[in-house]
Amino acid sequence: MSPDTPDAAEFRRRFDAIVAGQTGGDLNDLLAQIPVSFGPRGVPLDEERPELRRVPLEELHILTLTVDIDAAHPRIWRQVEILSDTPLAVLHEVLMDLFSWAGGHLWRFALGGGVWDHHSQLFLCPFDIADGDTEGTPAGDTRLDEVLRQPGEVLRYIYDYGDSWEMTIRVDAMRLAADGDPVATCIAGERAAPPEDCGGVPALDHIAELVENPEAFDVDEVNSMIDAQPAQMKMAGVNDAVAELVLAYKGTALGSDLVSRAWQSALPAAEPTREQAETALAPILWFLRRAGDGLPLTAAGYLKPAVLKEAAAMLPAQRDRPWAVTREVDAHDVLHFRLALRDLGLLRKYKDQIRATAAGTQGRDDPVQLWRYLASRLRPKAERTFEAQASTLVVLYLATNPEPRVPWDNIAALLSAWGWRHPDGQAIEGYEIPAYVRGWEVLLNLEPREAKRGLGPHPLSPVAQALARSALG
């Protein structure tokens, strides 16, 4: 490197000054001075970026953040309260609402330095990832509490690589979250944000010509933008848990599809006739009616062989298996189905017998009422647990698909985007999800449906879709 060739720090200073219009100079001449071992902004290419993320918090917290546009004098800033498990891709969407921007440009977050510094860890938007950028982590795969936690910690952010709106996000406080806390709420701020595509930092000197009132800021208007879709959906009859997921998955690759499905789910669901309900719920009704006077169990707590044989013949999933069973411990489909009816409040164990609960007794005599009961128990709940979110997504996808099918890999991708992982950090796979879905064994065993002998995935009945639609009503 010759004496006239800038080192990385000097190159960065000159580069930023030229881009910001603070000095004259030819950017192409400056770039021509950079050795091949440097990247496009003067960072050494042979150094690895650091890994600065921390383990997510075990308990859900609220972080109070202040966000400043770095080059704005006087300050243009916003203060927001946001859940600690929020993916950075969703934080980006919240930032768009905080500053009234549409979100049509590239963006990234940086931890440990600036957004162009080589010693920073980068968290990239989907477009950078799709273009093959390997210098960062997808922002949708990182939770807020992995990068920010203690008061005073900062995260850097840039929106629009052309206008180059660089921001500093600083932690002001952290507290335990309470039930019902929204994903994000703006609590303060000052001055109107510059409009998109206005030219970047130099335009701040002329902001009075760009916006009607440079001093204008309305916290209620900002929050109405943050809450717009979920609030509108709830008013239209979309299930609360589904509406909350729309906000939770803003910014993810599958988020727009989720919005479309959420609106579809508000359409009214048809209720079956008594005859239709009798057919659809036949496996459940068999258990409820056989348990009317008490269904004896073995000393180990399983169905006796003679009863098991009847149950296996009644249950579609067990009929699909290419082998006969003589013990319930080996008849997994029967056992899981019976336990699901217990978990749904239809069966209970009393001493050495299975008996119908009050709800089960009422349902066995009125199949339409049983249908309504099942819909109420399968209705998604707005809870921040893996089981609740997985169940909500399964019911939503099943209810809105053109055929009775659940896209498990799509659901796994959404759950991963929200930050769900195994304790060892491994990603959730689609085939693992059914075990966590409330009432899945019931949806799997509704009649009529096509038989499929073998070990592969069981088919679903169109009746399962109808029950899912009823659950969202």
C-alpha cells in the first residue's frame, strides 16, 4: 500500500463524507485506490465477522428503546416498547411505522459497530440474502433479546442504501412482560421524519420544504399504523390469535401469505346437520358411547384387547396401519386419540375405568353440540407459547387451503422466523410439529376420508377443514 493509499478507517471517513455531500471529490477515484484485499467500503476481506449474539432470555421482557436518525439536528427520534422475543425482521417493520416509511428499500442491522464496519455482526434483509450476501445472518432468524438487553446497549440500523438513513437504537430500560402486552407500542418521539426518496442527509437542511410541519409528531397516529392490520382484522371477525400472528410475522418471507389467509378465515363457516355430524364424529362418538357406563382398563391403564380391537376398527388412522394390534401400548394411533379426547375434556379416568365427562355425555347424545364443543376447544388462543402458535398456524392453514392438507414445512419456517428452536439451537422440522398441536389426533380421524395403507402421512378428511373453519369462527 502506497503512502497515498488510505487505510480502512481513512477510506471510511472519506467515503462517508463524499456520499453525504460534506466534501467534494470523485468517489470512483477513491475506490480505485483501494487494494484488492479490501471490500467495496474498505474493509479487509480476509477477516471473519464476529459472533456477538447471546442466548435468548428465558422469560419474556419488554424493552424500552430510543431510536435516533443519526444525522438529524435537531433530533428526530422515537421511543418504543417492544417484546424481547421480537425477530429483527419485525423490528424493521415497526421502524417503518415509527417513521412513516413504506419499506420498499434495502436495510440491515449491525451489532458491535456501524452498518458498514467489518468488525460488526450484520443482520440482513431478505433481499440481501437472496442476492447471495454471506456476510450476515438473516434478520428474521435473530430475536431482539439476542442483540439488545441491558440499558445503554446499542444496535445500528440503516434503511435505504441510497438515501442512507442510519439510525442508533439504544436500550433505555427492561422489565418483565405482562399478559396482554402488545408486540410494540410507540410511547414518545419528536419531529416529523423525512419523506422517503428525498435525497438523504442533505435533504434534512430543507425538510421544511419537504413536509407540511417539520415539528409534527403524533404518537397515536404512529400506534394506529403499528396496530392497523390486527385491529382491522379483529373488527372483521378474524380470530384474535390469528390477528396477533399477522403482526408477529410482518417482515418474514411467508408473512404476506399469512395476511391473505387471515382475511379468508373471517368468512362464515357452515355447521353440519345432525346426520353429517354423526358421520364425521363417528370415532369420537364411539368412545363417548362405549364409556357411558365405564370402559374398563387393564391394570397398566390400557384398553383391554377386545375393546382395543373394536376401537382400532373404528379409528381411520389405525385402520391405515398394515398390521394388527393386540395391545394398546403398541396401537399408538388409538392411544393418542384416546388421550386427545381426555385432553379436550371429553373423557376422564376414574379408578380403573374411562368415563365420559359432562361435556362428553352431552355430546354423545347431540353430535351437532359435540361439533360446536370441539370447535371451541380447537379455537386458537393468543398465547406466546410454541404449542399455541403452532396450533394456530395449523388450524389457519388447514381452514384456508384449497384441499385438506397442512404445509408443515411452511409452518416450521414461520415458527423459526419467530425464533423458536430446540434447546440445543437446532431448527424445528415440519414433521415434528403435529405432536405439539392441540387436538391434532381429532382432526386426523374425522370421517369420511380416503384410506391410505402404509407408514406414510395420513390423509385428512374435508370435514377436518370444515371443523378448522368452525374453530376460527
